[in-house]
Amino acid sequence: MKKQIALGLLAAVAAGGAFAQSSVTVYGRLNVTVESVKHGDEDRQGEVNNNSSRIGFKGTEDLGGGLKAGFQIEHGFDPTTGTAASTFWGRQAEVNLAGNFGQIRLGTFTPDSYYATSDYIGMHNHETGDSSDALYGFSTYVTQNKVGYVTPNLSGFQAFISVAEGVNNPDPTPDLKKTWDLAAYYDAGPLHLGAGYSKRDEEKQFAVRGLYEFGAFTVGGLVQRVSEPVIGDRTYFRVSGMYAFGANELHLNVGRTGEYSDLKDTDALQWTVGYNYNLSKRTKVYGYYTKIADDSGIYGGDFNAFALGIRHNF
């Protein structure tokens, strides 16, 4: 009997150790604004808008020998109506395997070229809502049916490569071309650098980004070169800055794109001024004014908005 009890205790300890090797985290964000918006010559109107709210689950299993299996699934929803996104796990749905060799990713995930450039300097509202970057070249932004590889972090440098199969992409070209995406990050103290390149057939974009922190100030900028069939090439510049004091943040960003080489009068300007007050590490209240000057209408036309919002991370 004592032997059976001892064996049972050993089994329970072993089972507990096995379960300790796995972990699952639930996380998310609710981000909602009340806005006064004006589109072109239309009358100004009031709106309550979702700013990329989401809920997600991620986890890892330690397989031993430095090898780990992981997953991440993320679902977008709209708190203003309570409705789910049309594709339930459309924001992210991947399984991955990581070790000393780096990480292999399979599934649905955001292009790393975007994270390395535009998203990184969108500091005031993390590129969500009406103040998100309207002028960045998104024609090669493909999230589904992807295979990716991430290098180990080498003294602050890390590289990413992925390919999206043409079959079943959200908006495939008729000949179902693959989309290639490459990105690199370098972080060294207050200096943060990034670059991203993506290509699908004749559509391609390349961007470089820099961000520097000094005291209460953070400044960043990017340059992007976009090439698209029929309408040609264009160059886009964006700068952003933040001044933080206590729980307060003041934000300013300005983006300007030149004309497409084969489509005249397609230059445009966007600028945003914002204020964040951090109630905690997870919750903030904020306000901003954003304006887009787009006479050609290729980026949605002239637009401006005043917004007040609450963002809570969990």
C-alpha cells in the first residue's frame, strides 16, 4: 500500500512537471473613440468608432533541448456594436516551432515589413482608427497562407522572411502570385532601426525606418518607395515625435507622399496631433485631431476628425 501511494505521488509530481512546461495567455485590447468627422464636402457628423479591438490566446510548450512549440490566435471585434470580424481568427492564427536555429511560423500573421516600419513609428494610437497611416503603401499587405522564418536575436539584430501562397489569399491576383516579405530590426539602446521589403508580381514596396529616444523625447521617421502596375512609382516620407512627462504624452506626426509617376496630381498629406494620459500601464484616455489632404481621392479623399478615446489592454 505504501509503495502504491509513493508511486501515485511520483506520478502526480511528474504530471505536474509536465503541465508546468506549457503555458497559455489570454490577452486583448478594447479601444473606442467618440469622433466628429468630416469627409470632403459632406456635413460633419458624430461617430463612435472601434480602433482595432481584439482578443487573443497564445501559448508555448517546452519540448526540451531548447526546442519550443507555440501558437497564437487573435480575433478582431467591434465593441461599438458587439459584432465579430467577418473572419474570426483573421488577425492572427499561427503555429510555430522555435529553438537555437530561430523560429519557423505557419499560418496567418501580419507582414513583418509593416511592423518594422510604419507600425513602429505610429506611437500615439499604434496605427489604429482614423489617425492610422493612410498613405503607407499597402498593396502587398498579405496576411494569410504564410510560411515564415525568424532568425535568432544577434546582439540586437533580427531578420524575418515569409512567403504567402497565392491560393486563397484575401485579394489574389488572377495568376495567384506568391507574396514575399522581408524585414530586419536593429535595437541598440536608444537607437532603433528597421527595414522592410515586400513583392507580389509587379507590386512591390521598400521602406526604412529610424527611431531615437533621448530623455523625454522620442523621434522617428520612415521613407518608403512604392511600385504598382499601371500607375507607376511614388516616394512617401513620414516623421513622428513624442514628448512624455509623468503620465502625459504629446504626439505629432506628419506624412507626405509624392505623385505616382504615371498618375499626375496624386500627391497627398496627412498630419495628426494627439495627447495621451496614461491612467495605468494598461489603460489610457486620449484625444487627437487628424487631417488628410487628398485632392485626387486615391487615398479616400479629404478627411479630418476630432476624437476622444479610451484604450484598455488586458
